[in-house]
Amino acid sequence: MRIGTNVGMEIDGPKTMTDIVDEVRRAAELGLGGAWWAERHTADALTAATVAGLAVPGLPLGTAVVTTYPRHPLTLAGQALSVQAAVGNRLTLGIGPGHRERVESVFGLRFEHPARHTREYLRVLMPLLRGETVEFDGKIYQVAGQTRTPGAQAPSVLLAALGPVMLRVAGELADGTVVVWTGLRTIGTHVVPGITAAAEGAGKPAPRIVVNLPIAVTDDPDLARAWIGEHFGRAGLVPSYRALFEREGVRGPADVVVVGDEHAVERQLRAYADAGATEFIAVPFGSPEQINRTLTFLGHVNRAAAGSEA
């Protein structure tokens, strides 16, 4: 299981573009398996990935995730392929429809028929990324066009999918899924079987299953969980996340994070790999010392895993 890390999260304060590049460079130096960007009200994720990718060669890059509703698939295809051409085809494009509260209150758009929206979006986006001409006449999208970007290969596309319908869409049309706030039981009994069956039914290869969670290597796991409860407790109010916590049988975000000393964290990461996760995106948190301890250890684990697979 490859281990990367989120960058530019601003958990410990605002980040300039130089700060973000430094985070990515540090991740590469520590031996982590990738740098990922969440969509936040700061630097644009794909632009930041381009800047960092040009400054730090070799490291895989990804978005987890950018929201589809405010982006036409033809526009996103052109942007993603431009990033690919700039960074030497190292991008994983993670996308998702987002949540009703954010789409409607922040973007002022109507969050209607998210599964239909996502299915049509991918039916347009995937061939565009391959450089094909698209003529699509759906209920939501009517698209006629093509995107040509010399030197760009189609990036791997991950869909943020939590419920059974979206997991089916991810398995049939995307290359895998990226999930957040998802516990071990839910990965093993819900996410992996659902998306794998859909991919097999569509005649596709085994999907990528990317788990995105806060993580802390610490000698005080109770304090770390309390920190998550204070800073991310409101995630439990989002309906789709609340359904996840109920499925997992836990109360909220603090109960699904990965925390403990080095041995405990390694055991938890191994359990996610055994459950079927192919990659892990670490969101380190806490004091600067705790974040550094966490990233240093995760770099060691990732290098060891890569060495064993070589």
C-alpha cells in the first residue's frame, strides 16, 4: 500500500505557494509516495500541483478531490491534461460531486440528481481525457468537443464515492475511488466489495482504493482524538459522513482516525492494506513536532513497502 500525504491543508496556519512547494519537497525527501491536494478556499488544487510538480520532479501528484458541479467536464479535461503535460504525466485526478450544503450555499448551484450528474460527467470526461472527440446528449450534459494536449497522457481518475450507487459508478466508469472519514470495517465490507464487483462487471481492471484519513504518530492517542473532535467534529453533521459513521458503528471523526505510537500506527495501516486499500493519503495533524514525527515514520513505512514490492 503506497502512502502519500495531503499538502496545503493549512491545519497549522496559512500556506503560501512557496510553503506548499516546501511541503511537497519535504514529502519527496522523506520517501513518501505522493502529494495530494484537497479543494479548499485557498490555492487552486490543480494549479498548485503544477507549480509543485515543476519544482519537485518524480513525485506522484493527485487531487482528492476537486468538485464537479462548478466545472464543466470539457473545461476540467483541458486543465487536467495541461497539468499532465507540465509535470510529465504524474497526475491522479480525484473528482467528486461534493455535498449539497457546499454546492448550494457556496457555489449557488442546485445539487440535483448527484448520481446521474456524476455518471454523465464521467461518460463525457473519460473519453475527453483520452483525446477522443465526444458527442454526448444526456439529460444534464450536452457536449460536442475534443481536447488535444501534446505530450499529455490520460490521468488516472478516482471518484469520491461513499454510497452503493456512487461506488457502482466509480467501478464502472472511473479507475477507482478515494474515500474520506471511512473506517476499517466500512472499507472491508462495503467499499472494496462494492467497487470491485462493479469493475469486474464492466470488464475493468481491479480498481484503485485510496483511503484519506488524519493520522498522528503520538504517545497520547486520546489527546490526538480530542484534537480531531475539536477541529473536525462538524464533519459528523454532513449527512453522507454521518451515514458512514453509522455504518462503521462509531460516533464521529475522532473514532476513525489513525493514531498511536509507531507500532500501533503501522498495525493500523497494515489492517487497511489487508482490507483492500491500495493507497493511503495521510493528513498529519497536531503540533509541528508531531507532524514531523508522523511524516518521518510514514516515509520509512512507504520506503519499506516499496522495497518489498520491488
